[in-house]
Amino acid sequence: MMGLGLLFVFIIPVIITIAGFRHLAPLLAFIIPFMLYAIIVPVFDSLWLQYNLLGNPGLIMLKIIGGAGFGIIGIGACRLKENIFFAVIIIVTGILIVLTNAPNLAVVCI
């Protein structure tokens, strides 16, 4: 069951971010995934898990950091057309930032 949670929480959003934001401007490729992850995910976490999680500053900071990671992945996806080596470095950096939210993954998968 943990593998299914890992698939839907981490792998699929990264693939969607890389494929979906490849043709946007770099600013939009950062802002859209950032807003989706940093604002919408805490709201759904608070509705799914507990109502008092929405005002929890620790959860909000983790989601802002994760949103920045997905935004960086979006910027890397924009750069795939120009320089693949530089884009892969940016995407891997974004994935590492998203993985800093790994303790939060256990909460979602339970």
C-alpha cells in the first residue's frame, strides 16, 4: 500500500509537472506548480486528515518548500528544449527539494 501512496503523492505529480509545463514561460512554469502544491494540497490534507491542520505553520512551511520544489521542476521542464544537461540538473534539484517532504509522505499514505 505504501507503493501506491508513493506513486500518487510523488511520482505522478513529478511526471505531470515535467510533461505539462514544458512549453510555458519559466515564470508561469514555476508559479503554477508552486500554487497548486503550496495552497491546494494543505487544504485537501486538512479536509482529509484533520480540520486543524490548515492553520498548522509546520504543515504550511513543508508545503511551501514542496511547492518551490515542484516550481523548480517546472523551470527545468522549460529548459529541456534549450540545454538538456542544465535542465536535468534543475529537475534533480527540484526532486531533492520535494523529497525533503518525505516525512509528510508517511502521513498521507496511512
